Amino acid sequence: MLRGALRFGLGPGLLGRGLGTHRGGSTLGKAEGSGGCRGSGVSPVSSHVTFRTRGPGPRWEDSGSLGAGDWDGKVSEIKKKIQSILPGGAWSPLCDTSHLPPEHSDVVIVGGGVVGLSVAYWLKRLEKQQGAIRVLVVERDHTYSQASTVLSVGGIRQQFSLPENIQLSLFSVEFLRNINEYLAVVDDPPLDLQFNPSGYLFLASEEGATIMENNVKVQRQEGAKVCLMSPEQLRKKFPWINTEGVALASYGLENEGWFDPWCLLQGLRRKVQSMGVLFCHGEVTRFVSSSNHMETASGEKVTLKRIHEVHVKVDHSQEYQPVECAIVVNAAGAWSGRIAELAGIGRGPPGTLQGTKLPVEPRKRYVYLWHCPQGPGLEAPLVADPSGAYFRREGLGNNYLGGCSPSEEEEPDPGNLEVDHDFFQEKVWPHLARRVPAFEALKVRRAWAGYYDYNTFDQNGVVGPHPLVVNMYFATGFSGHGLQQAPAVGRAVAEVMLEGRFQTINLSPFLFSRFYLGEKAQERCII
Ligand SMILES: Cc1cc2nc3c(=O)[nH]c(=O)nc-3n(C[C@H](O)[C@H](O)[C@H](O)COP(=O)(O)OP(=O)(O)OC[C@H]3O[C@@H](n4cnc5c(N)ncnc54)[C@H](O)[C@@H]3O)c2cc1C
């Protein structure tokens, strides 16, 4: 019964139904024309579940025809007037609260990386009335020193095996190519993503050739321009490649390459701030929620939870600030498994939905940058070798970067981001030098490590609501391809929140429930 209900799919979107915060300070009710959000009953999973109604909060409707944005504006205007009248009124050393998050927000997004910011962007872009949804992004590290986004290698490709991944990437590339139409901010200079449309070149051994052929069929069906190449054709086009052990290659003819992740991150940040999204520098440490115990028709017991408050520990302080909210988005990347645990996800008997964890954990990946005067020229694509090693050009000065994912047994300790230089020597360079003989002589100039937001179940994204913690939405687990999927994933998550279903790309195979149902969304093209 429960399994059947989970397969049935998504219910009406929480935001689309005018869900308010505990305090009732939400602006959503206004947008819906429903006279405020107090007492919003929500039944996101099954229509027979009704949540307790809320007490009255501040009454937006008493403020005449003011929207919440107008109301905030009025309040701050009045405050300014009072301050200017009172002697020394502008001086408030003991209660400077500008660094604190607001006391309530319709949506709290945990994580201000590219995925969290994209969700914020699409929520504001798709809201029915400007200023209708109050969105807060909580980010604990404003330097992004460990964020996957800025430590990634910035690649985008359509060479995946799952139609959903191909579609996500196709939309994202359209977004990136027209970045200044999506992210332009008045009076700010246009963004330059430094997009290098040099393509991806996947090489397959005899063993992988049939899979590659099948993948390319799917890619073409979905609208990607990819060609298959024999070893002879490969030698002709890229004479610097040694085709030994290569039976087939697939090469992206357009919309594949790499770009500057930092520029995308900053562009999104700048844009969402201009759209009224609030930012807070702090760490989400706790959720306060209420529970509803239920029994399904077949006698299975389930507990539905709803988060009411997010506790944010403000930087350089032991204090926390509670933020009342209607929806929490878990976009904490490699740390999103921990955020799910904080919400009680996975705390239940093994084998039950309650006991099913979010299988996302940090996995350390090294990137090495080397110089090779005789290396491939400007036409070089990103090359993915059958061994798992990959490389691409970096800039114009015969510099290259690349790496290789370790085997499951060799996974390094994710406790820090130190680089293992022997790993390059032993596991990466031999494959590179075999594939590109010029790489036999190279000089490593730099290296770094970053975390994949690694989904141990099937290495694919987790998108959409949790079936039991009904107001936690996921946008995480993208493993090695979250940067390129972020623009499209943000839109998908916003659609589900606002409309209750995926509208442009059906990402049902990426719902959380697959972990309980044991249904893998298996992607074969993982780097
Ligand atoms: C070496 C490497 C190469 C990669 N190459 C590519 C590539 O070529 N193409 C591609 O598409 N993808 C690539 N990826 C994957 C991609 O970088 C990630 O999937 C993507 O950046 C995830 O974005 P995010 O916003 O979810 O995570 P992040 O950028 O990590 O952002 C999550 C944020 O959440 C914050 N956070 C965590 N916990 C809390 C908390 N409790 N409170 C407040 N904030 C919190 C963190 O500080 C962090 O800034 C690569 C990754 C790595 C490591």
C-alpha cells in the first residue's frame, strides 16, 4: 500500500497551496488571494492526512492593499524616520541585527552553492506575483573554501545514458549560452562564463563499445549532437591520441565543454540578491518539527513530520537564531546527508521508509594541473579514457588538468582536503601517458581536492520532496555532475514546490522514494 502510494507520485505543491509559516508572516497567502496563510491545511503525500491548523499570526490583510514587500518597505521607512528624529537614534551598538537571519521565511535553503542559488533563482522567477515568496539562503562559508561548486572542473556534456540527465544538461547549456538573458542585473557588467565549447570525447574498449553505442542512441533521441568514431577516424581527427585498446569513441559535436564555475556562482548570487532573496552567513544546526502518527489502510504505521523552525548558528557566535519557515530545501551538497539526519530522516527501523537514509556523503576527488609543452593543441576536447582517467586543456598555455576517480576500495579519507600526490604518479599519469604519448614528459604545477556530493545508491541527483518529512525538499547527490545540472535542477525543484509536479523535465526517477523502493536510476556515463 505504502509502496503503491509512493509510486503514485507527487501531490499538489506546498507553496502552490499557500502554505505559510507558523507565525503566519508568509506573503504567500496574499499571492494566492486567500486572505493570508493562517490555518493552511496541507496534504502533500496522501489526501487523507490533515495537519493541525495554525493560530492567527500577524494579519497582512489589515495593512490594506499592501503586499509584504511594500509592508517591509513601509516598516523600514518608519524606522528610519524614528531614528532620524531621536537624538543619537542611528547609534545602536547593542542590537545590530543585520547579520542575523530573519525570524521567518517561506523557504529556507540550506547551502548557498550553485544548486541552492539556482533553486532560489527559479522560485523568484516562477513566483506568481513579484515578492510573493520570501526566500532565505543560509550558507556557513562565504568563502566557499570547501564547496564543490568552486572546486569542480567546470564541465558540461550531454553524453549520459539516462534521458533525464541528458535533458537536464540540454536545458542547462541553453541557460549558460544565454546567461546574460537569465542573470542580467541592471547597471552590473555582463557575465563572461568563459565557455569553451570544445566537446567531450569518450573512449570505449571492446568491452564498453556496445554500451557506448546504446548510450549515443539515447543521446541522439533526446536531441544531443553526438557522433561515433572508429579508431581510424579518431587518429585522423586527433593525431596525438594513441588508439591502442580503443574500439569506439563518442564525440560531442556541440553544447559540450567547460566554463568558469565561480562566475556562474557569483552571477546567480548577484541575480538572486537583486530579486530580493535574503542571505545569511550561518550554519543550520537543528530543525524543530511536529509529528503526525498515522496508519495506512493496510496497517503500516508511518509518522509524518513537518519542520516549523530552522536553527541557524551565526558565525563567530554560540548563539542561534530560530527561523520559522514553511519549506526547507536541502541543497547542502556533500553535507546534505547530515542535514537529512538532523531532520530525523533515516532514524527508524531498517527496511522501512522511516529508516531509509539519504545516501549522500562527501567523497574526495583530486584534480591535478600540469604543463606539457608538446601536449595537444586548442582543438583538444575533454578526453575520458576507459581507465577512468580524464583530462582537458586549461587556458591557452599548454596547461592541462585532470584526474581519475579512485576505486571503491581506494576511496581516500574525506576528513580533510589534502592532496595525495602519489595518486597522480601511480593511478593517473600512467593512463594519461599511454593515451597521449606527449604526456610522458609533463610537470605537475598545482593540485587540489574537492568533495563530490556522492550518492552511494546510484550516483544520481535526489530531487523533490521527502515522503515523510513533508516540507523538506532535496536538490543534492549529483555526484560528479551537479554543476552542469544546477540551472535545470533549480527549475525542477521550484516547479514541484509551486505546482506539485515536475513540469518541464520529469524527474520522478530521481525522487527520494527510490531508495526505499530499491529502484536505481543507474547512469552508465560517470566520470
Ligand atoms: C573535483 C570535482 C570536479 C567536478 N567536476 C564537475 C564537472 O566537471 N561538472 C559538473 O557538472 N560537476 C562537477 N563536479 C560536481 C559539482 O561540483 C557538484 O555536484 C556541485 O557543485 C554541487 O553543488 P552544490 O551547490 O550542491 O554543493 P556545494 O557547492 O558544495 O554547496 C553546498 C554548500 O552548502 C553549505 N553547507 C553545508 N552544510 C551547511 C549547513 N549546515 N548550514 C549552512 N550551509 C551549509 C556548504 O558550505 C556549501 O557551500 C565536480 C566536483 C568535484 C569535487
